[in-house]
Amino acid sequence: MPSHNQYKQSRSLFERAAAVIPGGIYGHTTPANMVPGEMPYFAERGSGCRYWDVDGNSYLDYMCGYGPIVLGHVHPEIEEAAERQRRDGDCFNHPTARMVELAERFTGLVDFADWAVFGKNGSDMTSWAVQVAREHTRRKKLLMVRGAYHGTHAWCTPGKGGLLPEDRAHIITFEWNDAASFESAVKIAGDDFAAVIVTPYHHPLYTENLLPAPSFMQTIEASWHKRGAVLILDDIRAGFRLDLAGSHRAFGFTPDLACYCKALGNGHPISATAGRASLKAAAGRVFLTGSYWNGAVAMAAAMKNLEILERDQVPAHLEKMGRLLADGLVSAAERHGWKITMSGPPAIPFLTFNGERYFYQNQAFSVEMAKRGVFFHPHHNWFLCAAHGPEEIAETLVAADEAFASMKAVTQESAAA
Amino acid sequence: MPSHNQYKQSRSLFERAAAVIPGGIYGHTTPANMVPGEMPYFAERGSGCRYWDVDGNSYLDYMCGYGPIVLGHVHPEIEEAAERQRRDGDCFNHPTARMVELAERFTGLVDFADWAVFGKNGSDMTSWAVQVAREHTRRKKLLMVRGAYHGTHAWCTPGKGGLLPEDRAHIITFEWNDAASFESAVKIAGDDFAAVIVTPYHHPLYTENLLPAPSFMQTIEASWHKRGAVLILDDIRAGFRLDLAGSHRAFGFTPDLACYCKALGNGHPISATAGRASLKAAAGRVFLTGSYWNGAVAMAAAMKNLEILERDQVPAHLEKMGRLLADGLVSAAERHGWKITMSGPPAIPFLTFNGERYFYQNQAFSVEMAKRGVFFHPHHNWFLCAAHGPEEIAETLVAADEAFASMKAVTQESAAA
């Protein structure tokens, strides 16, 4: 039974937005990426793993702000740490001791990291890491997986507007999980092979998420070692949800540089790059900065967040809850005659309907779940957070049972009509 | 008489930093940009227009975090507005109403703005604005002033590390305040002239700051109108300190796109681009986003900040205090036999010693001022904030009198030695 399906305030606020903002809402949270008209557009408030939209509808939150919320919205310990720093100030002519403390904790946690730098966006970090790799190797060619998302800068944006042909100079793409395709890209790069950038597993929009095939990452690792190129891990989406030592640990390889963002500050704006000692000199020669990058509040929040992730062994909890959710969804689907696949790591899962090409069933399912107070994205992987417990998963599965049933009903009605 | 000159904690913290961060402190706040060993490296806390370093030394703050602090550190009204939002949450699957309210207020304030978008860094905005201009015109050539700072992205970074020759493709530089140089750049761009990006006045490091010569901006304005190119104003450093309608108002021209950052959120991380209606469709076609860009806390802070800037007519106050400071510094210098020039707008002033090429006197003066509890940057323009009042300016001028005297003494001693 739908508990709510009104998005009146969302729609009226969107009209106001469209008058003063190109597209009304831009970027990854644009309604065009979800199911326009059938899902909320604007959030009002959050608490733990729930949030409320501007129409007063509440949702169990399985997107967690597209990743940053790893402990829960408005987490008391994080906010207390942030508030303590805030009373002293945030943005100064110098960094504060928070930067040093965070770099020490961060490099203590990420197993291969000898040093770290901090920024505000994931894109800041991937672009800088590529520059560091080129500076270190004095070579130009960058290998990347076709369809991988590494941010919004011109060299990697999924957008098409305003680009130059030169923006993609020296970039060679290869296919995920295809060692032959990778080797052929390496051949093309030849002596000018500077770096390869990969996500720890493949998580583009509008597809099943794909874990690395056995030995795929090790093929890459061996090749780049042999040729003196730099392996850059884009751990922005998965970092600290799978393994606190870095997501590479979960898949048995080691990068030279790795970029983090989403789960680093529980929503406080901060991103990071970690690197090996051998890259430190080159890193020091590639300028990076931003007006707010020394911001002490986000650093204090990140410190506390890393502390809690370790203390509460959050990745293990996320995996457990993720398995509960995935198994329950598959069973619920089966009960109503649907075959679905849960892909990606359990902590960052994604649902696809088997044999579905255009995601209509994903969209219908997400709409039915939203009506029942659960926010699932139809096209983008989901995120669990520490506040998701067995009760919330059970509540989700009750809603899913109804949603799958209602979809079946709709399909039968359509067939009968 | 020096009240403090110990930077022991700064130095020991820097040693810890250097172990885990390339260069110890990177970016614009690196000690290498100031006077290493003779000025503080790390901040501890701030309040109004004062801050304390990690050694307990206090400073009248004339850098204001390199600009973001426009009302004062830990401003009670800003922090109250931020706290109100923070209780409801910050980072969601959607924007909040704060984004719409801020876009409405922002476009109501910036006189030519029909729309706005928000980001986290200035560089996010200048790079995106250039893309929007290219998308709108379907042309490639970008004209920029030689030596102007527009951020850290590859096309404009002052750094040298890790760049590709292609990063500067289609960029043509011209000289500030040189109409002939501009016209010659326009000729080179020819039919492919997409955009010109300028700061409202010229404020590179290590030079006097230069206001636009009479008619220089109007020459640019006329040329780009005639040729259908886009005029991008990089108002990141000056925006909202000179004129709340945008710094172009202070110099009598109107851009098509303008980028803001520093004084927008009183230290809360937020940047913006404003544009004309004619550019809105193109803007909607150039992808932009970041993990924290919907962050409601920074938007709530920016809303309140813009409200206070208007209510308290802050730009007029900054100009008045800036004039008091500049006149007082020139007099104090003269009293001790120094000839200095105060350049740039009074609200964002810079001091240079006449005829000095290597900034040794600027460095000596900044060191003497730091000892006396006033933070002036020897190489980068300064920033005033609303918390600077006549008493603080008077306190500064007493310190300056001593500093100029002490420099003279040193010089005479050196000469005698």
C-alpha cells in the first residue's frame, strides 16, 4: 500500500529552481538521472539512515548522499568533533594541526600510503594524481577503462559540452576485465606509458557492477611494475566501505597513488590522495590548492569518522547488512516471479532485472519503493551506511515484497488490457 | 618592541607534516610563499579579525584566509545560520531548498546574473565557465591575461609539474592594460574566438596590483560584443568586497559569465558562477558536479553572508577602512624615510616598496609586523574584513610605525657594519 506518492513541493521548488539554475538541478542529483515526476527532487532533513523530502515523505536512505554518508546523517559524534573545531575557526591563512593529525591517521590506515594530500572534490584528486604520475615518469600516456567515471574534468567528464579534441590527448582506453585489451593499450602507449587509472571494481551507470575477474588487477599490476608506469586507484566511490586499508586490499593488489572522497568525512566536504614514498618528490612539484582546502572543520570530522570506522568495524557491518539486503531482495523478487541480479560488493550494491535492457523495470521498482519509503536509485549503485541495521533491512524487505507484487499486478493488468 | 617572535610549535608541526605530506604544506599557504622561519606556519583559532597561531601568538588578520573571511572568523550570525541547517543535515541525495533560495538571492544581487550554479572551489568554476563559453560559441580560442591567476587546473595553473603541451591548446595570452596586445590576440583568434577571461583588476603575486586603465575593459567589452565571443569575469578574489552587484560594476563593464568564491560563504566552502540568460542553454549542456556540491550548510552560510554584506554595506566599510590603512601606512613609511606604494582597491590592498625588485624589504617589513602581531603577506595582496574597525587600523599603524623604524635601524646598522 503506497504510504505516500506526492511530490508537490519537490515539483514546485523545481520550477523555482529552473528559473535561476540551468536545468533546475545539475550534476549527479538531477531528476533526469532518476525517474522524473515519480521520485523526490529536494531533501529537507536527515537522521541516521533516514531522510525526509520537502513534501514530508520519509525514506530509508540507500544512496547516502551518493556515498558521503557512511555513518548516518547528522551523526552525533561527528557533529560534536566538527563543532569543537568550529568554535576555534575553520578557514585560516595556514593549515591547522588537524591537517597533520589527519595525514598521520590516514597514512596509518591506508596500507600503502606514505603521504597524503587533501582537497574538496573527487575530481580535484584524480586530475592531480594523473599529473603527479606524468611528472614522476616524464611520460604522457594514460590508460583508463572505457566507461569508467573519474570525475568531471575535461579529460574524463561523461558530459559532451564545451570540450576540445585536445582534452583527451594521450588517453588510451581499454575494456574492463579484458587483459588482452589492456595489453594492447600498453602496446599503444609504448615507451610513453605514464599511468593507468582504475576503480577497484567497475561501477558505471546503467549496468550491472562488475568485480575484477580473477587475476585482472594482477595483470595490470605486473605490467605497470615491469614498465615503470604508475598505477592510480580511483577509490572515490568505494573507499573505506570495503576495507579500511583501501579497496585494493579487498581485491588483492596495491596501487602507487589512490584517490578518496565519498566516505572520508561523513558528508563534510573533503577528498584525499594517498601515495607511495617514491612519488612524493613528484607530488611536491605539482601545484594543488583551493580556497577552502585547509578547512579544519572537515578535517576534524574526517579524523573522527576514520576513528569510528575503525572502532566499530564498519566495513564488516556494511557487508553483513548488504548481504542480508541482497539475499532478501532476490528472494522477494522470486516470490513474485521476477529474476533479479544483485551486483557489486554487498556494501555498495546494485539491483538489475535479468535480461532488461532499458531499465524500465528498475525504474518501476524504484518508484514503487519510493512510494513505500525506501530510496533506491534505478540507474546508479546504492550505498549502505553504519546506521542500517537488521530492522531497517527487514523494513526494506517488507516494502520490496509489496513493490515486486505491485509490479507484477501492473504487468498482468497491462497484458490483460 | 617585538611582542613575540617564536615559531617553535609551527616549526615542529611542520616537521611532522613534512613526513606525511609532500612539501609539508602545499598550495597557496606554503611557508615558501611567505618568509620561511620568520612567520607562522599553522593556525590555532580565530575570532573576528584576529587569529592565533599554534605558538599562542596573536595577529590582526589582513589575509582573512586569503579572502574567504569577509565578516570575521567564527562570525556568530553566520555560525548560527550554519548550525540551524546542520541540525537538519548537509549532504543528501538531492539539493535542499537552500540551493534555490541562494540562487534567487545571488541572481538578485549580481546585477547581470540571470542564473547561477554552485561548486566548492574557484577552479571548478573558471574551468566550467570556459567550457560553457566554448559550448555556447562552438569556438575554441580563449584569450587570457599573461600572469593572471585563474586556478589550479591544467589550462591555467601557475605550477609547472605534470603538464602536457595540449593543456594550453587554443589559449592566447595578452598583456594587462595593453589594448594593442588585446587586439592582436583577437586577430590571432580570428573566427575561432570563443571567450576572454579577465580578473576585474590585475592581482598577480610579486607585483603592484594594477587597476584597469581608463577604457581598457571597455575595449575588451566592445570587441567581444562585436565578435560574439563570451566575456568571463574571474571575480573569485575580489567578488563582494568591492561592489555587491559584482566587481565589474566598480570598473564600469558587464561580463557574460562571472565566477565567485572567496567572500561568498565567510569561510564555508562554496563557489559560484553567474551567467546571462543567453548562456543558460549552453550551461545546461556542460556537466558539472561534485560529491558535496549540494551541501546545504555552506549554502545557508552563504545566504546569511550575502544578507549581512547588504545590510551592513560591507564594501563601503572595507573601502573606508582600507583607505585609513593605506594612508596611514604611507605616512608611517615616510616618517622613517621609506617610499612605499599602496596598490589595488583599498579593500584588497597591497604594499610595495618603491624601486624594490626582489621584495626583500617587503619580507623584512612583514616579518617585523608579524613580530608585532599583524599579519601582512609580503608577496600576495591582502584582504580586509568587516571586523576591521578604526581601532584595529590604529593598532596596525602603531605597529607599522615601529616596524618601519626598526627596518631603518637595521639598514643603518648594516651600513655601519
